[in-house]
Amino acid sequence: MLKSHRQDIEHYWSAAGWWIGLRLSLPILASMVLFGLAVGAAGARAGLSFVENLLMNVFVFAGVSQMVAFEIWPQTFTWGTVATLTLITAIVNSRMFLASASMHVWLAPLPAWQSVPLLYYLTDTSWLVSMRYRADGGRDVAVCASATLLIVLVWLATTVAGYVLGARVGNPRTYGLDLVMPVFFVVMLVPLWNGPRRAIGWGVAGLVALASERLLPGWWFIIIGAVTGAVVGGLLEGRERTAV
């Protein structure tokens, strides 16, 4: 469905939008490449076959959740370990519910065969590119589609490369691969900067997560830090709107 460039409709597709999506995605691709290499290498160290690793990255397609899951990947699987991995993956990736909801007004009018693939392969990166474009008044859905497709292709290529190289990486800390995930999210936060007031929630989330990691076993610090930061950010946002 290709429509001409119009600003009086809620959404449209255009050939130019594909190029805009590519251009807006390029600055973030470097961190995506490093992240994909790290996840692919983690899959190799966990003992996945080449096909298993490829299928995980095609159908799960959740880099952060995969990295966390690989950290606790068991040698022997039981129903309990499967349930634990499923729960952790669901919790870590639950942030995408909010990301998807924020795109509802834009994508809801589309037919399912167009909107479902975009939402299924939605990532932090494609969401960031799409929403910043949307915030600037853009309505071309091709921008979102272009960013999503580019990220999928780069992700699959780099996770495959990471898997092939993974057997040669004895200790990921030697090469700094253990820092890829935090560095990736720091890079993601930079375009979201909108003044120090909005950063209060980020800081609270980070401090609470660090404290929880020291005090509690397992991966509870992810949940506690995220929920606390979201609550603080929501309260500050509410006060700001009330003041206006």
C-alpha cells in the first residue's frame, strides 16, 4: 500500500520513508553489531548447535533476554529450569508491552499482515528510531518498517558471526564482551535525553538495581530496578503535568 506524502492522514507509506528509516538507524548499528556478536558467542558457549542458535535469534529475537538466559543456562534441562528461563525471558521482555502500546495510534489502523510483523520484531532500537521520528511529526510507516528490517538483518548476520567465533573466545571478559549489554543501553539512553528531570528515574533505577544485586540472589535486581525507576518516572511525569 503506497500513498503519496500527506500530512493530513494518520499514517501512510512512501518509498522515501524506507531511506529515512535506514538513515536514522545507522548511528545505532555499531552497538547492535557488538551486541549481536556477544549474544551469538554466548549461544556457542551455552552449547547450542548452529541451527538452534539461528532459530533462537529468528523466533525469540530478544537480545537482552537471551543474554540473561545464557548467564543461567543449565547443563541439564528439567521442567523447573525451563520454567525459570521462560519466566526470566518474559519478565525482561515485558518492557516491549509498553513500547508496543506507545505505537498503537500509529500502527493500529494498519491491516494485521502489516502491523503484526512490525510489532513482533520490535526492538528497543527500532522503537527508539520510530518514536523519535514520530515525535518530530513523521507519520510514514515505512520508516518503522525500514528500521525494523535493517535491524533484523544486522542482528541475524552478527549473531551468526558471533556463534562462529564464540568457540575461540575462552573468557568473554578478556575481550570486554561482558560490557556489551550495559554499553548498548547507555548508547540507547543518549537520544532519549530530555533534560535532567527525566533522568531522575534512570538514576533511581540504576541505584536500586545495584543495591538489589548486592542484597538479593538471582536476577531480582532487574525487576526491582525497572519497576522502581518506572514508578519514580511516572510520579514525576504526573507532577509535571499537574503543575502545567
